[in-house]
Amino acid sequence: MDVFIKSTKFPLEKDGNILGIQWPGLTAYLDVFSELAYAIWNFGLNVLFGYMPFDGIWLSMDEPTNFCVDSTGKPIGECYKAPTATKTEATVATESNTSKKPPSPVQAGEFDDIPFLPDGEPLDSNTLSMDAYFTDNNDNKTFVMYNLHNLYATLLMNVTYRYMTAENMSKMRHFMISRGSFVGHGRFGTVYTSENKATFEDLSLSMHQVMAFNMFGIPFVGSDIC
């Protein structure tokens, strides 16, 4: 099902879904452009509401975060082993093209070697591979993680906002908080500035962050204090 973000590097693994690691363990990531994913998200939230009625949701690690590392401990963008030697790249590509899911609009590793890297770290460090891709029937290399990474948290908040403002939830006073954000995020929810080490340096930084978010149009924002 086109419910989760897809892997370009390993299209034959796990039905083509990209897997990372978060606090619960191996994790698949919602494809926020898929209406089927929206239905699955709603279903999951309805099940949760059945166990414990809620009027607020905390979306953490929605940058999205990924803790996968290789055998040397170096962060990598997805939790798969390399294809076996008996399967060449051509074989993998051929098998991928015969599957029901749409092929990736970009080449594997296309964004691994770009001219500028912030802090000198790979772009997929502690997040997903930049060549991971989303659902789009008319893709022109736009709907890939390289272009949409910074938007992901706000898009996930938007999907959640649609659920929380549906007719059956509309009489509640909602509270939705997210760790990641982008321009316009304040329309759908609030932000917290993530964990810190409770140092005076972190205290100073948190005040700058809160005031900066106010200027970004997100007036309701808070920081961890311990």
C-alpha cells in the first residue's frame, strides 16, 4: 500500500517502504501526500481514542528522526543491508519496475554527494535518506525527501489537524504540539524546542528560540527546562 515513504536504494525490501529507528524500534514513516495514508492515520487515531479519549496530540521526532547506524556506528539514512552479490543493480531495478508501486523519480544516492554539507555532515545524518520518495502521480523529482524534509513535520501536523477538526472532534478544545516545524506551522499547531541538557547555555538558547518562533508567526511555543 502507498501509505509510507518509499526507499529508492532498496525497493525490494519491506514492500519498498523505507525503515528507520525511533524510540519504539523499527519505524515506517507516513507518506503525508497519500490519501490512503490519511485514512490509515485516522484509523489509528480512532483506535487510540477508543482506548483513551484525548483532545491533544504530541508529535515528536517528526523531522523525521532516524537512529540507524552502520557497523562502524556512523548514522545512515535507512536500516537495510546492501543487496546480496547475486543481485546486480540492474536486476534490482528491473524487479522494482515490475512491482505495483511507482518507481523512484530519482537515482539511488543522487543527493549523497552535493557541493555543500551543513557542518560537514551527510544530509541523512539522524534522518532519512534524501532519495526517499513520496506518492505523486505526476512527479518531476519534486516529491523526494531532499526537497520536502523541512516541510515534513508541518505536513504531518496538517494531517493530524484535519483529524482533530473533523466533525466528531470539533467540539473539543484541541492542543497539538510538534518538535519540527516550517513556515505556516502555527496555523495547525504549536511547537516545543526539544530536549536540552539543562545548562545555562541551553537556558539562554531557549529564550532566543522562543522569541524567534514568535517572529515566525508561531506565538505558542515552549522549551524543555530539564
